Amino acid sequence: MTSPFGPRTLDIDEARTRLPGLTVIDVRTPGEYAAGHLPGALNIPLDQLDRALPTLGRRTGEVLVVCASGARSENARRILGEHGVPALTLVGGTQGWAARGHELHHPASGGRRTWAMERQVRFTAGALVLVGLVLALLHPAWQLLSAGIAGGLVLSALTNTCGMAAVLSKLPHNRPRPADLEATLAALAQQA
């Protein structure tokens, strides 16, 4: 099924060819963005997208939404479409872009770098499961912690959402500084 705005995805080769004419919005956390992003991409974390809607709504060019693998960018593309902003999402995301050998840029300021959200989730989930198993040696009720994390991971896979990622994105190292987001919105407005 196609959207009223035409195709909803762009493959990596086509994106690379069309990159100069696209407004690229990276919806990952600031730490993930600092670890490497598509050339010219502007960072507007998914949970801050609503603040950018008025500016994005004034755009006349095409918008390409990017994340690590494609799930968050598809959510962002859907939100933008609901607000009348036609957007595309990059198939394979930044990971696919890098896997094809294309260059990733880093902020000139050497911004805060952090692990990708998927890696943060794997680390946190694994650590909580281990803690639950170790504490279960003291009292069997602690096994419920490990079981809860396992259930959450299954639910995450079935719904293609991740509550743990939503919680982790609120941590200070994953949050944009207000000045960073304002600068991004100002740069986006100048491109309009």
C-alpha cells in the first residue's frame, strides 16, 4: 500500500544519489547521532519531533527520516504524514548506510558520543537478567525480575516497540540540550 504522498521508503543507493536535494532528519538520540550520522543530517530526536512539526510543515523539499535501522524513522515518517508533511524513510537506516561503506559524519564540536540505543537496551536487559539470577540465590522471588525482562523483550519483538528504549532515551546522556535542538530548528528554518 502506498501513501498519498507516493513511495514511503528510499533505498541506500537512491538516497546517496539524491542526498544533496533532501532534508535529512535523524530521529535518534543525540548520543547516537554524535556517534555518526548521514552527511548533512539534522538531529531531531523522535520524542522531540512535535516541536519541529511547524518548521517541517513549511518545507517544500523532500524530507528523509533516518534512525539506526528503520523502526523509529518509520514511526517519525508516519507522524509527519499525519501532519501533512510528506517524508521518506531510509531502508536499513544509518547501520545499512555504514554497512554499504558510505561515510558517516560526526559533529564538529565532538558532541557527546554514546552507544546506539539497541546496544543500550541489550546491555540493560542483560544486566537486569543477571542481577535477577544472582539475587535469586538469596531469595527465589528475584527470579521474577529476570522473567519480567524476558517478557518485556518478547512483547517488544511482537509489537515492534521498546518500552526500555523509551525509558533509556530519558537519561541525561541521551537527551538533547535545549540549545542544540533550537540550533537544529533554526538551521532547518533557514533551509526552508
